[in-house]
Amino acid sequence: MNRTLKTLTAAAASCMLSAAFFDAHADEGMWLPSLISQRIEDMQAKGFRLTAEDIYSINSASLKDAVVLFGRGCTGELISDEGLLLTNHHCGYSQIQKHSSVEHDYLRDGFWAMNRDEELPNEGLTVSFLERMEDVTDAVLQGYSPEMTETQRDSVVKANSGKLVEKATAEGNGLRATVEALYYGNQYFLFLYREYSDVRLVGAPPSSVGKFGGDTDNWMWPRHTGDFSIFRIYADKDNNPAPYSEDNVPYRPKRHFRISLGGVEEGDFTFVYGFPGRTQEYLMSEGVRYISEVSDPHRIALRTMRLDIQKKYMDAGQAVRIQYSSKNAGVANSWKKWQGEMKGIRKMGTVGKKQEYEKAFMEWARGTEYEGVVERLDSLYGLLEPYSYATDYYGETAYSIELVRFALGYNKKLTESMLSSSTDRIAELRKEMKKMAADFYKDYFIPIDRESFVAVMEAFDRNVTDDFKPEYFKESLTRYGTMEAWADSLWNGSVFADSLKLKKATDSLRLLSEDPAVKFGDAFDDWYKKEIRPVTKRLNSEITLLNRDYMRGQMEFSPDRVFYPDANLTLRVAYGSVQGYSPADGIYYKPVSTLEGIMEKDNPEIFDYNIPQRLREIHAAKDYGPYTVTDSKGNITVPVCFIATNHTSGGNSGSPVINADGDLIGINFDRVWEGTMSDIVFDPDLCRNISLDIRYVLFIIDKVAGAGHLLEEMDFVSDR
């Protein structure tokens, strides 16, 4: 609030401000499926033809049983009664990359299992079905009294939550549970999942389809990316979760989606069912100002350095491109999202509007239990800012160095193995270390990591004040003189820079605590844990407590406002409609894209736009099969992507997009760049989710990959 708070003089402005800026728009919101009956009338008024029980039921199969949490940050959906699963290409990217080599470059060439025996297992990959969710607020807060400190309250919440989780998962058999806080701890829900760990790769288009447009097109519209991959869930003979085994059989789901061949038109009802990751819709103005004016700009600049270095080497050779494709995508995704978020927050004047709302709230709060809440929050954010800044810089600089992160993790296991008296435990740790080393060196290229070290650590030195730098950093830089000299010493002196040296040191039972990479990591880790994190933890704890009060106060202050809980990677419903948008004066984006746009962008000289020759041949022959539309120019072509007004976030990647009858019409994979601020503030004019048209998925499987046997498992409907 620019460090000052002014009182609004006209009480009437309170109602005006509340209504003008903070009413939930028609398509805004991420709703809990178990409470969807509260929204079902609005959904049906907009064209939805199913019931709340069709969406979520614990007594019979419902749409929720066809949706999974894919890994720990994406969504997937079941499309056959034999465990066939769709998600995004970028969600399955790390699995595709792990199976790739120069000899078998599945990233470049794609992968298709032509029979069940060719499907590839993926160690560590899981999918989780939501069994049920329930409000457990009373049970979580049992034994709590207002006289308790926040620390005491946390202890009560943790203990009670642990008991609830233990009781819910007592059956075992793949069950896991979490208790999640909603509305800043004003409400608690238990989420019970059944987790499957035998998940095999079935198919993936080449990156020239699945990642078409690369980072240039990422977050942009119009989009022409075939962002999908296919997996299959396996279970034991009784359909229960089981570790990978050749004896396992395809999972038989309670429910799977029928696939619509009817397509989409502007105005059509759309429904996204998935696991959005994190939103902060109720963050106060100072928190938003820090994100848009401080954090995002600095993190963008730091990642730009790393991306430029990675691109230079990736463009120079196939081996490095394969090694760093997944890493590069991970760095670039947030980098570009932050740019749109920052621009959107500024364009909407979000900070100023929140400040006006907070002034109105303070006027209303006089003489109530909420008096002073906003002022105290404002003060705490001011105290927190330099520590948040240091945390951001630590995460994007010292903590981003691959060699250092590997050294810390490996040395921890090595030290434990040398101190352990258990032969079995030592053997287990040695096995883990061997795999850790193999995975690291397979995808590690020293020149990228070394140049990144010099670039980001020089930025750390320039932009972080001396009182927020570790003494180790200041002393070392004085000793070496330049970051280049420090890098030379680090990579020349660390055994972790050479797999053979590391193996020799490990075999000789050498302690590696004095290795320069370990010392670097330990020093920064120690500084962060002792000087930064305790302060941020204390201040954030106080902010959390006040936010709980502020959230409750907002609900009383704005009784006509519809409040939905922030996303926290739990299953949610979002609904809207297919709709274009106008990002600037004189520009209007239509809501659909087609194969014609791919051919316009096709360029064999640019890796991200060099489409498969097979796709060129199909386009030339107009051999599209049944997956066609007629575009605005009268061309018979293939639909590729569409946009809609659904409120989505990270974690919704791979979510099923369904129509008014509950049939699958697309796979959600992105948002438009101008609307990425929707994690903080939703603009109905600009916020659009981007989805892959299911007909393009079928077209690629059938006509490009020649994997039509997969279509034989699916159930189709034509509803136009």
C-alpha cells in the first residue's frame, strides 16, 4: 500500500468498490466437486445437461472417477475401459525424455506402442484417483481455543489431521490422504486418494507436434500445439494398486469419458475437471505489488540468462538438446508465465483496486474484531519483503546450480551410509546413490551449468545487498576476485564434476564434506536456514493468522460476493464457454485454430516449427479422414486448438475439457499470455484457457502415427 493507508470518507463507496471489482464473474471460480450442487443451477442455465450427482458421487460412478492427479502436478483422464489415459505432452515430457537417447530419440521422432508388450514402464510415476472429499473442520480444530498461540493451534491442527489421515488410510491398498486448509484455515477438507504406480507410456507424438512452437508460442494464442501423450494404468488381477510387474493387467476404471466427434463452436458450454495448483485470489495489495513490481521482474531476468545459455548449446547439438529439453522447458514455462502475469496485473490496475477495497474494508471494520487487520498485514508485508527478495534470489541463483544440488543430495546419502551400522541400509543407500549418479550424468553438460553459475551469481552479487549475502559468499568472492575464477576452482576441484572421480571417491569411502561443491551448497543452505527462513517463517505465520481473520472479515463485509477457495492441487470444477477475446485495440482473436495455421508456421530451418514430413504429405493430399472442419475461408481442414473462459491454473495441464453432455471435447494445456494473472485476479475479458481439440488428437494417432488400434478402445459420440 506504498507504506501508507488512507481512510475512505464515504461509507457508500464500500459497497460500490466491493461490487465493481470483486464480484465473482460468471466464468470465474474453481469449485469443489462435493459442493457443486451450489453451482449446478447456474451451470444448467448456461447449457449443462447433467446433474451434480453425475459430477461427483461417492455412492456410484461419476465423472470424478475418470479424472486422475497425474504425477504430482498435472491432471489426466481415462478414455477407455482398459486404463488408457490422456494427459499433456509436457506432463509426460520427463518420462519421454528418460526413455530417449541419440539412437532412440522419442522426443524428436515420437513413440507409439503397437501392442501392450511395447508399452514402457515409468519408475516413480503415479496417478491418483480421488475416492472422496469431506469437510473435517470441526475434527481438525477439536481441542483448539482462541486463547492458544498460532504455534499451539498449528500443533492441534497437525495432530488432529494426522489422526484423520491414519484412520482414512487404515485399509492400505494404495490409499493416501491429505488434510488441506481452505480460505486460509477457516475450513479444512480431507481428500482420500487411491494411488497406482504401474503407469506405462503408450504413445507420444514427436516434439514437432507435441511441442510445436516451443517457447515462442508457449502461453500464446493462436496456438497450434498437439500437446498430448498417452499412458496406461496397470493393476493386479483384482484391479488393486500394485508395483510394476509383468503379471499386472490393464486397470478397469469405474468410469471413462466418451469422446465427442461433434467439435466446438463459439458459445458452447465447457467444463474443466482437474487439479489446479495454486492461486492467490484473496492476496492483499502489498503481496500483489511485490509479485508484479519486484519478484517477477527479477526472476524473469535471472531465468533469461539461464535460458540463453541453454539455448546456445542445445542449438549446437542433438545430444545436448535431448539432455536439456525437459530442464529447459521447466525453466522457460514459469519465465514466460511471469511476464504475462506481471503485465496483466499492471494493466488491470490490480494493486490500486485492491488498495481501494482495503480502504473501504478498514472503514467498515472500525469498532469490530477486524479493526486493524489490514494495517497490520501491510506492516508485516513491509518487514517480509527483503527476506522474500533474498529467498527469490537464492532459489534462482545458488540453488539453481545443478552440480551443487547433486553434490548435496549425494553427499547426504554417502555420509549416512558411512555412519550406518546396518548392512541392509548401507546396501540400499549405495543402490540409491548409484542410480542418482547415473540419472545426473546422463543429462548433465558442464559448460551450461558453469556459464549459468557465472551469470546468476554475478547477478546475486549485483542485486542483493551485502547484509543479505552469506559471509561465505563475500569471503570467497574476495579470495577469487572474479566469478570466472571461482567457477574454475569449483569445477576443477569438485569430484562431482567427473563421474569417474566420484566413483573412485565413493569406493574409497572418502568423506566429501570438504568438496568445493558441497561446501558451496552447505554454506548457502546454512545461511538460508539460519538467517532467512526463520524470519520468513515467523512473518508468514503472522500473515497467515491475520489472513484468516481478513478472509473471514471479507465474507462478512461482502455478503453478496461469491467466494471460492484458492486452488491447492485438489480436484476442482471450472465452467465457462468457448469464446474469443480482444487483447488490444483493433485485435480480435477467434476461438479456434486449425491445421492451416500449422502449415503457415511450418519451417524446416527452425527446430520448433519443423513439422513431420508425414504431416506435410497428409496436408498436400487432404487425407484428413473423419476429423475435419470447414474454416472461415471455406477450406476443409483439421481443428487443432480452442480457447474458452474457464478459470484454470498450473496443475490443470492435462485436464479433460467436456461439453454439456459430459463428453470429452479437448485437453486443457495452457492459458493465454494476457490472462496469466488469473492466479491472482481474473479478468473475464482476457482470461482464456487453451485446449487441444480432441479431434486433432485422434487425427495424429490415426493418420500421422498409424496407431489406429488405440482408437478401437475408445467410445465415440457425435452430438451435432
